[in-house]
Amino acid sequence: MSYRFDQMVSWRRHFHMYPERSNEEFQTTKRLKAILRDMDVSILDVPLQTGLIAEVGQGDSMIAIRSDIDALPIHEQATVAFKSRTEGVMHACGHDIHMASVLGTVERLKTMESKLNGRVRIIFQASEELGFGANRVVETGVLNGAKAILGFHNDPTLKVGQWRSKIGIMTSNVDRFKIIVHAKGAHAAMPQDAKDPSIIVAQLIQSFQSIVSRNIAPYEEAVVTIGQIHSGQTWNVIPDHAIVEGTVRTFDHDTQLKVETRMKQICKGVATQFDTKIDLEYLKITKAVNNEEALHKLAVQAAKEAGYDVAELVRPLTIGEDFSGYQAIAPSYFAMIGSESDYPLHHPLYQPDERIFENVTDYFVNAIQLILKSS
């Protein structure tokens, strides 16, 4: 069983009870600092509003490990004793698991600090759910010169004790789009006087779904999903506008550009068809995580030595992960570790299995030692 299992459970449950949304992780940061100071771990003076960077070890070589710390605007439905005390906010992505795992790793590294062949910078990163938290850390310069940056995500689709990753593209590019249809309202009984946004939106959505099936080759991959549609306020009025929001997921730049271009063409064509105006705002949120081959070999060795059931992913995942922001400055590596829940990530009943703590610190400590020795 991993180092101080019960302590990690306790840390996790505290963070779970007091979740904070992205950019609002003030108390979470304060709590993390208090725990690290109790461990006599150095906290670096870095200009971050929330989140922090700490350090263990000595020497010229430096690597980093990362935990995200923000929660989601979700009302928790689980009935556990440590249920969220913050109305409408929940650690439904398991960042509480990540914080406790990395704290356990730091505590263990501190006990062997004099034997470390370098320095380990510990990133407790804010705003992962918004897609720019990693970039904010990178912009501080605190990771310049890092030999490697390691991260992980708990995976409720994997059993406890399973470890999965792959060389190369690991997660998808994440794009977000927002469409505003500027139509013309009227009485519901007089549709001839209107430009009905619901009809226009229906045409847009149907056309968008043809992008993947008819514009993307079968050997390429893409996802186009509509997440929100807002229009009208009552049953007997044709509204004067509609708002549609959604996401696009791809694994390479060419496919990403192809989908964006086609969406713009569709919006222009439908606007002409219905003699109206359609605005499309298309934002590239995070890039795909791309695992370094050299780090993959060391990570696999570390996971096996930690007792994991190790296997490589056959295909990349369509989830987004702003860990990709660290790739701009250092070789990086990301893995999925089983947390075995009946409900998926971002679900109000999501409840990961805390037995994930049994091996996770062993994995990180093994990987850190192997990478420092190889650098």
C-alpha cells in the first residue's frame, strides 16, 4: 500500500468538501500552502493569483510534476459524508484526487530529499477547466529549463490498479464555438412576418453533423458536439435571435482547420439562404497532449515497478487537457490511472475509488528518480 494512504484520503476528502471554481481557488491554495509548510517544503515566490509552485531536492537538474486544483459548477448528488459544502460546486473531475496524490508524492520526496539527483518543482495549477491554467504557469518562467514535466488524470473507466498511456498524441485539440443567429421575431401565429431562428438553428446543426461524415476522411477523426441552444422565452412568440454553443475535438492541425473552415462556410451559406446574419466565434482552447517517446519508456518502467497493470492506449482520447500547455517549454508526459467509478467524469454522482492512492505515489517517485538519473 502506498505511503500514508490514510493521510491522502483525508486530504482528498477535505478538498472535496470545499471545492472552488476556476480562478476562485483561494482557500484551496491557502490549504495547500499550509500542508506544504507543515512538511517544511519550500514554496516559491511566483506571481500566481491562485495555485502555487513548490520545490523539493537540490542540484542543477530540474523536473516538475503537476496537479490541477479547480472544481466544476456542478451540484453534487452523491450522499457521501464528505459531500461538497459549496452549493453548486463539485470536484466532479477528481482534481481532489490529483491534489492528494501529488501531496503524498511530495511528502515522500521530502523524506528522501538528500538522495534526489536534482530538484522537483511541484505545480498546483489553477483553472484547468478553463483551458489556460497551464499557460499562466508557463508565462511566469518558473519552469524554464525543466528536463521533464509529469502529469496524470484519474480515469473512472479503468479499474483501480490499471495504468494507461501511449507515445505521441494522447488527448485531443479542444475548440469551442459560439454562434449568434440574428433573426426577426413575430407572433407565433404569424410566421410569415418572422425569420424564425429555430428553423435556422435546425439547419445549422444538421449541416454541422455532416462535416464529420462527409468532409472528414474515414481515417481522420473529429467530433462536433452542440452543448447549448438558447432561444425564446415563451411558447407563443417567435424569438428574434438564438445562441448555439458547442465544441470540436480533433487530433491534428489539418483536420482542426478543415472543421473550422467548413463551419464558417456553413454559417455563411445558411445566413444567405435565410436572408439573415449569423456570427460565429471560434476559439482554440487547448492543444492535444503529445507524449515524448523517451519519457514513455521510463514512465512504463516506473508504473510496472509500482505494481500497476500497464497497457498502452490503442487510440488517443477525445477529452481535453490543458497539460498540453507545458509542451511548449519542456518534454512532457501524461498518463491515465484507474479510479473505477460507476459514473463518468463531470457527472454529479461521480465518486472515484480512493484505492487509487495505493500505488500512485510509488509511480511518481519511481518516474522522478528514473528521469533524474537519465538526465
